Amino acid sequence: MAVSPRISFSGKASWISSLNIMGSENYFANSTVVCFGELLVDFVPTVGGLALADAPAFKKAPGGAPANVAVGICKLGGTAAFVGKVGEDEFGLMLVNVLKTNKVEVKGVRFDADARTALAFVTLKADGEREFMFYRNPSADMVMRPEELDVELIKHAKVFHFGSISLIAEPTKSTHMAAMKIAKDAGILLSYDPNLRLPLWSSPEAAREGIMSIWNQADIIKVSDEEVNFLTNGGDETLDDVVLELWHPGLKLLVVTDGPEGCRYYTPEFHGKVESFKVHPVDTTGAGDAFMAGLLSKLVDNDFGLHHEGKLRDALQFANGCGAITTTERGAIPALPDTETVLRLMSKESM
């Protein structure tokens, strides 16, 4: 049974009302992809290549991998919902407002009066890659309970998408497992992007075990080349045989993203590589989430044509374009592209 969010902020009634937190009346039909997990604030240095302590200022940006995917899908013209928990604080309200502004269904969002919204400070190195410092002790996303899930929202999706951060601590781990079971029992496609963040786990071994604990339940899995190396205990991520150590019976699609080099794909019937697009990266935050949004939106549009290699390659090329564009601006959600921008990049590249 869904639990209504508790909102007790004094003096903010008009703002809260404007969020329309209960969502749209026809949300069952409007939430093709339901994303579960964390919603947080990223603080990104305004100057790249510096340590956190040396950064002169930070740009506040909404983030959280599953939330990024939900916004990305909606920006591309698709329909998505987000399920998760934020603090009953200024940042939590701001984040939910961002989702609403981007047409993400928020009926599955819950507020916590005792835990704060999660924060992450992201260091941008000279090559645009990132290092993270998280503030979660615990944050609201870590304390969502199974009884707070909107069961009907999940059951009416076509895709249920999630990461691994929600597996780190209870009670959100149990909530994650319960949500997956609801989706699986309803015959919904399960999409998994581990989104490895080692500083959040107690040890590399705990991270590997936690990530792999639900591996065999996913229908679609996206991993980075670095995650392949980590999950295979140092295997050469460039080799197909190493990647296929991560294959499991029942998996429909395994995608490995190789940064600016594009991606590789593996299905029970075929495998191959799709090149990416040349851009000038300034921040890779959210690039993998943009890729996932592009891929899922195209798969939904093509009625999950995973048996047709041409359609899959087209979807992956589009996803590569989404990821590439996102690296050209700081922050995750602010950098997610619309379809017109992606098609313009793809058209320019083909000239």
C-alpha cells in the first residue's frame, strides 16, 4: 500500500502545493519507465582539475543516477517516474520540483522528516573524469521502507530501472528487493546500471558482492569498462571472454560503455561495437545515465526489438549521442539533451 508523503514545513504551503506532489491523475498510463533509487544534490567545482579543498566555488546541480535517467527519458520525449526518498528540507523540495519541471512522475517520491537529502561533492579532474565525496549519515534515500512503495505505479511500468547504491544499507536494500519483486512478478523488464561508487561501500569486496547479488535478475545490464574490470576481479575489460563472464542465462542485453570510444553490446544472438561522437568534454557526470536514458527510450519506442541487430545498433548510436552531449556541460540533469540536440550531433557527425 502506498504511503502518502509527510510534509510539515511551516511557511512553505504555497511552494509545496505548487509541486503537485501527488502526481498526475493518469500516471499509470504515463510512466513507461519507473526508476528507483537515489535523488541528491551534486556540487561540482566551477574550475576543473582541482582538489575539492582548492576549488574556489561549486555549482549546485540536481543528480542521482536513477533520477537522472528518469529526467533524461522525459527530455527525450518519453515518459518516466521516479521512486525514492528525499529529506523534508529545502534541497529535497528543490529536487522534486526539478523532477516535476522536467515532467517526471513523482507520485512515488517520499519525504523524511528526520533524514537529510543526500549531497555529493564532485571533483573534476583535467580530463573531465570525477572523484566523489558523499554526505550521507544516513541520508533520506537510505531509509525508505518497503511499505512506502507505490505498488501500482511499479506494476504499470514497462521497464523498472535501478542501480546498486540502494543496496548498500537497510532499510532501502529491502525496499529495493521488494520493488524488484513487484516488477518481476508483473512481467516488467528489469534494467540495471550498477553505477559503482566505491567510497559508499564498506570495502571493495562488499561492493562486488552487493552489486552481483541481484545480477541474475536483470534483463538489461549496462556497465562501464572500469566496472567490468572491477566485477571480474581485474580481468581485461577489452576482451569479449572477460565481459562474457558477466553474462547470465536469461539476460537479454549486456552493454559495456567505453567512454569516448562508444559501446559494445552482447545479446544471445549477436554482439558488436558502436562508435561514439567527438565532443570536448568538461564533466562526465551523468554521461552514463544519459546513455541509459537514450537506450531505454529507443527500446521502448521500438517495442524492445532486441532480436533485430539493426534497430539495436540505431538505439545504441542514439544513446552514445546522449552520453557525449552530456559531457559538454557541468552537472548531470542540467546537461541532459533533448532529441533534437542529439539528432543534430548525429547529423553533423555523419557529414
